[in-house]
Amino acid sequence: MAQVSSSVKKMHFVEIVLILSVVVATMVKYAFGFQSSFFLEIFCILLAVVYFPFGFYFIGKPADNYSSTVSIVLGFIYSLGVMAILISEVNIDSYRYPLIADFFILAAVVGYLLYRLRSAEFPRVYINAQLIRVAFIVFVSLFILIAK
């Protein structure tokens, strides 16, 4: 439990608020039938902007001696995942295909992160923070696929 709390502390406040906003807006839309698409679109777009152009800042480097390349690539992949959530939320035709493709991309990311964790190249807190981000995208996507 201490590792999870330290991994969440590694994430920025803006990112945590946007993640929770997307989760709450998704649950409100599907559980209560309230059409909160406008807020959901805004939160997804802001979260995608946080991940891709500003991924080097919000995701951060594993340590000071690493380059920002890993965080930029991970930010791009997370941004694609959030955009797949946005596409499925606004109910664009054939929304399932980007979500399914995103599952395969995120599975590759999880495999890469577990490989890095096993080789002890990245700190455990950094890897756990990435796995929390992946879990958020996967669980929201699965919730949307099941709810529709």
C-alpha cells in the first residue's frame, strides 16, 4: 500500500484531478443516464494535452540521469488511449476498433514496463505510476465497451 501511495504522489495534481474527472463523468453518463458529454469531452481533451505535448513534464523522467524520450513516448501512447476514450464517448461510428487497438498498444507498454521493472533499470515507483495510468485507460475503456 505504501508503494501505491508513493506512486500516486509521483503523479501531478492536475493529472490526478483530470483522471478522476473523466472517471466521474463516465460513471455519471452511463450509470445515471445524465448526458455529461460536454464535460467529458473537455476533461478528455485536457488530459490528452497533459499527456502528449507536456508528457515530459507531467510524466517525468525515471531519474535525473535519464533522457525525456521515454516519458514523451509514453505520453503519446497515453494520449492515444485518452483520445480513443473520447472517440467512444462521443459515439463515433466504429468506436470499438480504436479501443481494441489501444488495448494491444497498452499491452505492449505493460510488457515493456514489466521488462524494465525486472531488469531494475527504472525505479519501482516510476513503473507503478505508469501502471496506474495504464489501468485508468483500460478500466474506463472496458467500462465504456460493457456499458454500450
